[in-house]
Amino acid sequence: MKDDNQLDEIDRKLLRALQQDASLSHAALAELVGASPASCWRRIKALETSGVLREAVRLVDAEKVGRGVNVMCQLRMKSHAAGPRQDFEAFLRGRPEVMECHAMSGEWDYLMRVVVSDVAGYERFLMGVVLNHPNVATAASHFALNQVKYTTAMPV
């Protein structure tokens, strides 16, 4: 797998360009990065094979699909044993409201980013789903008032 030290400047330019617009043709990419279309294609394939480039997606505007409420939810588990943790993580992977979930160090065990249509929808999710999970002890919720910065572009 390519690591940060194995990426040359053309690879980095490709990564920056693709993170801005993954629909660019190889010809357009070649012009942007100063390489031939064939070279861009080979480099992209190598970056995909090595796992540096993952799947290409289109970003959806949350407000326009009725998911404008963003909540950061901290969770504390009843048990830190491997089985209960794996069970809970599998449960979360199946929940479409959960956009991100991170296992954390410190006082809280997990930090989730949840998107819902309204506060009542979040209450139903939290009270009826999350807090009913047998491995969850408690939760703390923080509602985002405004999105100051959002990016999916990794600095390269």
C-alpha cells in the first residue's frame, strides 16, 4: 500500500482534484495535474488498488432531503468487553441516522454524529433505539446550531 512518503506530487495533485470533483475525465485530470490521460488512469488504478482511493460518491445536501438536524451524541457503555462492543458497533452500522461513530478515549466511549429531520425524530431515535440497546449505559446529546466547516477532502 502506498503511504504518505510514496506519493509523488502528481499523485497528490490527482488526489486533491478527485476530492474536489470525482467526475472529472482522465483528460481533464491530465490537464490539471500535468500528465497524460493514460498516466492518470494508471495512477488512479494504483491508488485504488493500494487503498489510498476508496469508493467515489456524490454528496447529498442534508437539508434538501429532510435531514437538517445534526446531533453529536456521546455514549457510555455498560461493558467494555469485546463481545458487547462488537455487538453495539454492528448495531450502529445498521442505523442510517448514524453518519459517523468513533470509539473514543476519555470519559465517553463513543461519539456519534446523527442526522434527523427534527428534534422529535432525534428523541425517538435516542430514547426508543439507542438507550434501549442492552449495552448502552447513558448518553449526552449536543445539537449543532450551525455548520461552520464541513469537508470530505483529506489534506494531501
